[in-house]
Amino acid sequence: AQSVTQLDSQVPVFEEAPVELRCNYSSSVSVYLFWYVQYPNQGLQLLLKYLSGSTLVKGINGFEAEFNKSQTSFHLRKPSVHISDTAEYFCAVSDRGSQGNLIFGKGTKLSVKP
Amino acid sequence: EAQVTQNPRYLITVTGKKLTVTCSQNMNHEYMSWYRQDPGLGLRQIYYSMNVEVTDKGDVPEGYKVSRKEKRNFPLILESPSPNQTSLYFCASKGGYEKLFFGSGTQLSVL
């Protein structure tokens, strides 16, 4: 069975600073990886996903993530954050062997301060 | 418009009074899932379904039931709600390995 660990529950950062949200996973099989974002009082929406191919994946709103198989990581990065990036970010994993049940991490709250 | 519809949006009930939260999707997705979201605990999966008449337990199934009699609907049933089931609930669906489509959520309070 898969599991996901998001190492930071809260990340405060100043506007225009770079940010990295960390995600590690464990699985006995090959996986697909996702990042979802939840803005205050809203549902979740897909930020980006890794299915195959290039290990550097670009998503919406200037975010990108890099799949590192040897370190079983899928960290999310943005070179310069905005106030509007304040949200909760969830890393998720599904295995490739079936239709893919999706397991989520506990989330990281990103707070961008002026 | 492709969407997952959850109802109700808000629900206040009392301990022991059976309730059902409905979930319907219009995308012909085979996979549907229920999650609960609690502060500091993230999204925890309650039940999921890979297809009609196929359901499986997630991480926190105790106190919940589901059914999948038709592809579009996946209701969540709380036969005897308790205060520890007060939470924000999300239904979601997807086709294959594509993204999850989420409902707007149901905020449940059990008094």
C-alpha cells in the first residue's frame, strides 16, 4: 500500500520569495504523483501531475515539481510566490497497477505574507 | 458542464439520527471516492468505488456505509452519527488516471 508524507504542516514565507513544499511517498510499485491546491473555503483543484516522461513537471500558476525516484520524493516549488498563493497544498499518490486509488498526504498550509 | 454534485452543503444533526449525503457525477467516471477533512489530519479516505457494485474501505471507514448501484451516484450513509463524525466531507470522481474532480463539500455537525 502507498503512503504519502508531507514533511511540513505549515510554511510561512514572504511575498516574492521562493518556496519548496516537500513530499515523500512510499510504495512497492510504480506510482503516479499529484499536487492539489485548496484555497480558503473552496474544494481541491489539480495543480500538476506526474504520469511518465520528464521528471520535471510544470503546473498552473507558475508551480513546478520534480519527481525523484531514488529519493521517493515529489517536491513542489515556485521561484516567487504571491499573496494569492496562500492556500493548503496536498500531495497525492496512486499506483499504476489498477485504475489508481488516490491517497493524500496531510497537507501543507502555505501562508504568504506581504 | 462536467461536475460532481454533493448535497447538502451544510448539515446539522443530532447523535443517532441517520443521514445520507448524496454525490452524483455527470462524467461517466468509474472511480468515485469519499474523503473527510479535519484540521491537521488532511484528507482521509472513507470509502472508494472502482465501478458499479464494487466498493472498498479506505483509511477511516468505521461508522460509514456507501453503495454504488449506478455509475453516477455514490451516497455516503451515516446510520448512527456521533460527534466525532463532525467534519468536512468531499466526494470525488475520476476516469482512469486523470485528475480527481471534487464536489463542493458538505460541512457536517453532529451535536
